Amino acid sequence: MDLGMPFLVFISFTLLSAFLLSKFLLRVNGKNIPLGSLGYPIIGETLSFLKAQRQDKGSTWLEERISKYGPVFKTSLMGSPTVFIVSQAGNKFILGAPEDVFDNKKPMTLQRMLGKQSMMEFTGPRYRLVKGAMVSFLKPECLQKYIEEMDELVKELLLRETKEKETIGAVVFMKKLTSDMACNILFGIKDEYTKEALFEDFNIVFKAIHSLPINFPGTTFWRGLKARARIVDRMFPIMKERRKQLLEGNVSSTDDLLSCLLALKDENDQPLADDVITDNIVMLLIASHDTSATLLSLMVWKLAKDPEIYNKVLQEQMDIIKQREGGEYRLTWAEIQKMKYTWRVAQELMRMIPILFGAFRKAVKDTSYAGYDIPKGWQVYWTAYGTHMNNDIFENPHKFDPSRFENPTKPIPPFAYIPFGAGLRSCIGNEFVRVETLTTIHNLINMYEWSQVNPEEPITRQPMPYPSQGLPIKIKPRYNISSPASY
């Protein structure tokens, strides 16, 4: 294949970007910009940052720069100059800032994959409108009615994926499970072929989120854009059919989130444009899919490695079953609320291995922090590491101790424990993640026993933290189970 033209395009793009960056940096002369290095043109320090993440050494990457420049330093990531602020006060400054100081606009790679019309890019009335619609399906009082369906989905997928198998890849299984859950529960997409195709393309898109924004054939970014286009193409006929069902009264706007968005009217009493709906579906499917899959994979990993934690979780789940009356096997909302120790294990995992290492905001106007200037247009980056592993906030932070979330000796300050972010833009799906996680672990630990194939398997970030080899586990039923009702 002739690579001459793509290579020339890349070189031209690099030189042009270097020129524009130099002009941009001239505009900040005279400002007290934080110390640090912007690295190479376009690339900046992106490659070293991503390499550290893949090796689960993001904390080391941070510490190296903090030791040289302090907890506020500059770098360049994903093609944009960026200021890292690593502290509880820094988290509060970024996550608690109003929209006229920092907006939620993401680097080009995230924006192109999630969509320019996703809720993450909105501000003001449009943000509140779309967020309100989504929250209406994700708040606890609404999730209660989905427990039975979620319970059945988990049981059925466990039986199907483990049938006549002694070993499964836990990471792929959890990604399939959470993808199925999002399609079925949130969007009413039941067709197996469509769900499988969406699952494959969402995996490609997710890999492209943290990539260099170089769009020519063969790059991760290019493959991500192609996969995203296929997702949108698959969604259009589904949306067309759902609109017809809404008009005919065969479905209600309260049945699922897709129907709700299709029926929603904007501030001008007009239906939302198709790209607004598709971008928000893509955003929410990616967010709900990988957040839950990450936590569930880490739970399986931790329970396989720590017999004491495993036995305590098992006992809690067995006690719930023993308390059921009349041979009932369906999980209930009341039982979910009893799984306090199981959720504390999940909380401690998210403290030590946060699902999000951190995230970007963008300065809407010139601002300052700790005596440093942050120019308009620069990115800022908050990170969970600076507080989750801080001995002043969490006693003996390197020890795995779920009890710290039961009766902490001192209250955890705001903006210190932030696995789901904080402030106005905190994750709206955190309760959905909790219910999905507890439903899955309840069924998994009551139906099966498992052990790691590779006990020394390390964690890597891709960009979420996963066991590096996909967490193959040897799995066997506790009982002779052949149907959801047989245990």
C-alpha cells in the first residue's frame, strides 16, 4: 500500500499544528503559567501519559511531575495545553466551578467519539433539559421497577455464557453483560443481532477515545470514527420505528430512555434533532457500558484474590437468600439495600483503583489558581489519585479496608472521594452502576465458584482499569443449575 500521501498529510498537519501552537503560546507571554513541559507539537506528553496508564503507572507519571514542578503543573495532552491540579482543593476548584469558568468540552478525540451534541458538551437550558430526561430513568425510585428484568438478564447471560465451559474471560463477559443491560433496560433494544453489532463497534469506539486525533486509514482514531458511523446508521431505523410506535400509542415515553428522548420537546417546543438523540445514546451507552464492566471485572478479580473478603460477601448474599419466603427466587429492591458490605467492597476498590483516573475541563475565560494563571482555551485536568491515596484523608490508604466506608473515624471531606466525579457534572448513572453491580455479584457468587487462571495478572488501563489478560477464570456451578429458577 502506498503510504506516501497519508505520510505527507501527517507531516503537513504536524508542521501546521506546531506553527499554530507557537502562535498560541505567544499570547500567554507575561502570564504566570504553571511550570512543566508541553512536550512535542501535537503529541505533547500524550504518549508517555497513555503508556503510563496502560502499565497502571499513572500515579508514577504524576509523582514524577509533582516532584519537579509541584501539584499544579502544565503539560499537553490530546493536542491541547493542559494544567494538572492534584489536590482536594484543586478538585473542588475544578469540579465546583460554574460553567462560565470551566465548561465540559472535551479534547477532540472524546468529542468526535461521543458527539458534539452529547449532554457532556451542553451548557445552560439544553444541558438541564437532556440531563433531566436521563435522570428521570436513573434515579433510585425508577430503578426499582427494573430489578426483576435486570435479575433475569444476569441469570440468563450467566447460564448461556458458562454452558459447557470450564473457563471464561471475565472482562469480555462483563462487557457483554453491561452492554446487554444498557440496550435492554435503558433503550428497549432487544434484537440479539443488533445488540451484538453495537457491542463490537462500541469496543472500537472506546479504544479510540484516548488516541491521537490523526484521521487516516489504519489509525485507532480512524477506526473509531468508522465504528461510530456504523452505530449511528444502526440507530436511525430503530428511532424511526420507535417514533411510529409512539404515534400509534404502542409504546410510552416512560417505557425507556430512547422513547423519552424521542418524545422530548426543547425550549422552543420542538422535538430534539436526530443528532442530539444519537449523540446522547452513544454517550450514555459508552458511559454505562464500561463504567459498570470495569467495576464488575475488578470485583471478580478481588474476590478471587482475597478469600476473607470473598467469604464475607458470600455470607451476606447467602443470608439474603435464606431470608426469602415461599420459595421466591427473584431479587427485590429491598434485598439490594441489604447488600451493604458488598457495596463497601466496591467502594474501596474504586478508591484504590478509580474507574476514572481523572478528566478534562476547558477554561472558558482567563482564570487563576494558587497564584498561577490558566489562560482561556487551556484544558484543566482533575485526578482522583491526589485524594484517594492521601494519608491525611484516608488512614493507611494502601491497605484494602472496606470498613472505612462503614463508620469512618473522621468524615470524608467533599471532593476527596470522587469515583463518579463531583459537583454539577457528577455521573448521573452512579445509582444505576450500584444496582447493576450488586445484582450481578449476587447472582454470580450464589450460582458459581471461580478462581483465577493467572493469579499474578496485573491491572492495566485501556483507559479504564482492567486485568491485563482479560481475567480468564475457572468457573463451576455451586448447584446443578439449568434455568434461572433452579437455585
